[in-house]
Amino acid sequence: MKSAKTHQKFKQHPAFSVGMCLCLGVFPSLGVHAQSATADLNEVVVQSGRLAQKQFDAPASVYTIDAQTIRNSGPQVNLSDVLAQAPGVVALNRNNYAQDVQISIRGFGARSAFGMRGIRLITDGIPATTPDGQGQTSTVSMTSTDRMEVLTGPLALLYGNASGGVIQTFTREAGDTPEAQVAMYAGSFGMTRTDWQFSQRSGNVGLVADYSTFAIEGYRANSDTRRQQLNSVLTVDAKPDTRFKFIINVFDMPYAKDALGLTAQELAKDPSAAGSGALATRTRKTVKQEQTGVVVEHRVDSDLKLQGRLYGGNRTNLQFQSTNKWVGLDRQFEGLGLQASGKNQVFGDHPMNWVVGVDLDHSAELRQGGNASNGEQTTTPATSARNELNEARNRDLFAQANWSLGERYTLTTGARQSNVTLKSTDYLTSNPVDGSGSVNYKATSPVIGLTWHAQENLNIYVNHGKGFETPTLSEAAYSFTTNPINGSKTINEQFNPNLLASRSRHLEIGSKWLATPSARVDAAWFQIDTENEIVSAYSSGGKTAYANASQTKRDGFEFALRNQYSSHWRTHASATFMHATYAEGNASFSPTPGLNLPGIPKRQLFTTLQWSEKGFSQSGQKPALGLEAGLDFISRSNIWANDTLTSTVNSYSSAPGYAQLNARVRQRYQVGPARVEAFVGVDNLTNKNTVSSIIINQSSQQYFEPGLPRSWVLGLQSQIPL
């Protein structure tokens, strides 16, 4: 980033060509290598929309990540460590735990300045996304997660508001043998990680309790973080046809210092430095969240199943900003859901699987703010500059049916009727203007698709759907006005009911090919047209106003390959090519048609080559003893950081692309009754300078959050039967 020439070189990085050659080079071998299958890829069951079915038959892009992949990622702190391999997903690790990782799916969620937007996150059947579409990935307990599923495309729209994609995580269940597990990690920049896990089954009751800690001093100045988490799942099989699952999750982050973003000049000078004002104002965040929930499943008979969920919790945040302001929130959230699923014979002897249900969710947060000095409050909530109650509520109905049309075709239909209300009540009497307001959004999201079962090992599908995305409460908190004389903008501290919900049309055509029982290729082409896209329009003094943009268009291609050459060698690869631009149209915020949407790379590639001394075990079984090693190649093109996409001699508005190698080595031993694993990982082997994420439209051009230089991690884990 030291010159325009260097910047252009990054944009034309040859790593994509090299990586794709490595990736595509495996195709000729798919059918000729001897197979020692570790898992029948045709039998994996996933949530295909709101219905469970075999992943191979699902008329959608569904990517699964198993427990072994999660464990092999390292200390299991950030979802981005494993989601980066899912096609269509851009998972950016900010290395800034005050702002969480940045995740987008097919471009949805890319505008997020913190947390997650535009994507539904569900843990053990309980929503981790509030009705307005915001959520935090840090509350997912990766150390006890058994698998993840990433659903993209039109079927994700059946999850309602802001469902550009769906990420589901599932906590592992207790085995037949009581077991204790202890894991400890240490790594670069003062990183430490511990995990204490216990599981036991007694009769029809199973318990998994997981307590983990994480601490890091950080690569950058002012990035020290401490946090701890408890995740516990109790399953009770009350009757052969009735199951209860009780979930308790507690997340406590006493502090996470915020290093802020860097300008291009600051990044070139010292990427380990904190952004302007971070040290002087002691920017940081404190978070605590407690959540409980229960999921009940009851099978009436072989053709009818009922499910219900009930959950509630609270979340408190306190953040100190570089503008010498503090912002605090106290959120209460709760919800319930009911659904019935079954199967029938229709049109004679043609089977049909169906599901109908209702989702009711609510969140209310008291948001306060005021002045600070040197990172300490100088105004109390009683004399604050912000004091309001923000509420979000949804009341949704959904239905889906998969219709068998003979042996060769399956018709998928579905719809969701959504009703989302956002409301803000301003309690600040000293404010000359009442900032209260409310708005209601209604939408119907229909989905239709057709799958052609061309061969036993080949499915081709097409589906189409319409979705919508409301503003979040944070995005509706402010509006802005433009001076007609000089074009200057001013932030208005009033709830903005004029923000429209964006409406999107999704078309997807895909194929799934099982070349062998252990080799599979998935590919999908998609097109997404959106009206009234919600974008960051102006940011000043720690406040951001959003607006509806003109039409946007996304065209892309996704590819995923899983191939096991033998019992000792296997490879995974995924690639995403996407062109996301502004289109013609009139709106309150209208960037030039043809410009790229910020935060969305055009190309992304992930490949991994893995070797096992004793051979890979079957899915769901304990890994074999002995040595395992893996080499990951990750490559990404440049990402624009603002909507004007301009550059000057002294400033760039694009994060350059990069390619890097990560290595993993794991040795498993049997020491008496205990299984012991030793782990060594090195990221960024070639020590490349990278930008790990960006802050879109940051008013001071502090767009860039640098990636880590070469870093290492050591781990030791022990599993002991009790």
C-alpha cells in the first residue's frame, strides 16, 4: 500500500490462478484413485430450508462443517476460522474482539460495522439474531460445537427478516461413557485459551457442560481482551417419542480494548499501532450475556412430528468511544416458536414432506449514552445525552413442502409471512426534539424450486425466491440532512422511520455430483437483484446514518469440492466469484451505477490438503491415533472500503488482496485410559502483510484493520473416561 503500483499489484495477485490450478488439478483423479471412504457424503442430513433432508438432495447450497474440522482449526475462538472455507461466505477476523468478526453471505451483512447483520444465526434451535436482524457470533461456544451448517440461497429466505443466509450451530451430545476433557492453548501476542468440558449420560438424561476462557494481549496496541463462557446442554428423553433439550449459555467479556481502524498511511507506517484516539480515550467494550432456552420435540406418529422452542435472556454492553463518549445498553430478549412437520401421499402415491410453523420474537434494550474523559464516564445515566428504549418484534408464519413428482423430479415450495415492528421511545427530556418513533414492516417471502435427479449420483436444481431486510435498530437510530448550498451533511439524533426495508429477488441454479462415495462436487450460479439496499450513508462522531440506495445487483458462482484420495490423503476446496454493483435507480442515496459494493471481494479461494498417518476415521467416530498434518491456502481479492471508490495520492479506499498459507500438525496418543492430543499451528507462514477486515465508509478514512503477521499456537488436550 506504499504506492499506486504496489496497490495495483495486489489487485492482480496471481495467487488465484495458482490456487485454482491446484484445486482443479484434483478433478482427473476423482474416479481413478482407490477409495477408503470415511463418510458416505450422500447420507449427511441437514436443514434444507425448514425441512430436514439429505444434503445431497437439498435443492440449495448447504455447506456442513464437522467437529473434527472445528477442532483442527486451533484454539476455537472465532467462527471466521472455519467459516472461511464455506463457499459464498466472507468471514473476516478483525482481530478486534470489541467489534466481533465480520461475516457476510453472498454480500448480505457486508455493511456491518460491528457484530452481524443480514444473516440469521441459530444455536441449538434457539435464535441468536434479534428480530431486527442483528446478532453476535462471539456467543457461540465453538469448543462444544459438534457441527455447523451454512445455508445460502432462496431457501434461507424462509427464516424471515435479514436471512441473506443462515448459520446454524449444534452442541455435541453426551456419549454413553462419562468423559472429562481439558484443553489448553498458548500462542503469539500473549494468547491463552483453556477449555474444561464434562459429559455424561444417565439413563434417558444426557449432559454436556463446557467452560472456556480466552485472553490475548494483542498484536496491536490497545487490543487486550479477556472473556469466559459457559455452555451447557441437557437432553431428556422423557418418552421414546418425546425429547426435551435445555440450553444455558453465559458469555462474560470483562473488557475488550478497541484498537480502531487505521488509515492507509497509518497502516503503511505501523500496522501494529492503534487508531487515532484509541489510547488517549481508552476505547474498549464490556459485554455480558445470559441466555436460557428449551426445545421440545414430540413424535405423534410416523407421519407427524411437533416441535416447540422457548427462550429468553439478557445482554449488557458498555462501550467507550474515541469521541470521548460512552454508550451502554441493557437488552432483554425472549421468543417462542411452534411447528408441525409430516409426510403424506399426494396425487395418488407421490410422497410429500411438509412443515408449517410460527415464530414470535421480541427484544427491548435500554440504550443510554453520555460524555467521557480518558475512558471514564463524566455523566451518569440520569444526566446522559442519550436515554431511550428500543424495541423490535416479529410475528411470522411459514410453510414449506417438498413434492415428489415421480422418480426424477422434486418440487419445493414455501413461503413466509413476516411482520416486523421497530420502536424507539426517547426518555431524554432535555432534548429539544423528541427522538421517538416507530415503523412496521410487512412482507411475504415466497420460494419455489425444482430438483432433477438426473442420476443416482447427480442432482441439478433451480430455485427462486423473494426476500426482505429491515433496518436494525442501530441503523434506524439516526438520520442525516444535506445542506443544499455546500453539500455538507448533519447527523440528526432522531429515530428514522423513513428507512425502507430492502427487497431482493434471488435466482439460483446448482448441481451436486457424487463422483465416488467419498468425492463430491457442488456448484451453484446465483443472481440477486435488490431494491432499496440499506447502506451506510454518513458517519461522524461515532454516529452513523443509513439510507436506501438505488438498485444493486449480485451475480456469482460458487464451487465446493471434497475428495478423499485414500484413507491417508484428502482435500477440500471452495471458491467464490461474485460481481456486486450498484445499478440504475433513484433513491435517497445513489452511488454511480456500475460501482462495486464495498466489503465484498470479487474472488475468494480456500484449499486444504490433509494427511493422516493412521488414516482418517469415519464421521462421528473418534479420530485415529497418530500424526495428522494439514496445509491451508487462502486467497482473496481486494475489497473496497467506501461507496465513492476513490483514491488520491495520500489515501486509498481499498484493502488489497492477499494469499497466505497456514499449517497444522496434530499428534494423538493413548496414555493409559486417556487420549492426549498435541497441536501446533502456524498461520501466515510467509509473513505477508494483510488487511483482515475493513470499516465501511469510516468518516476519518480509518478503514483498515490489519491481519496478523506470522503467528503460532501450541495446544494440549486430554480426554479421560470417568
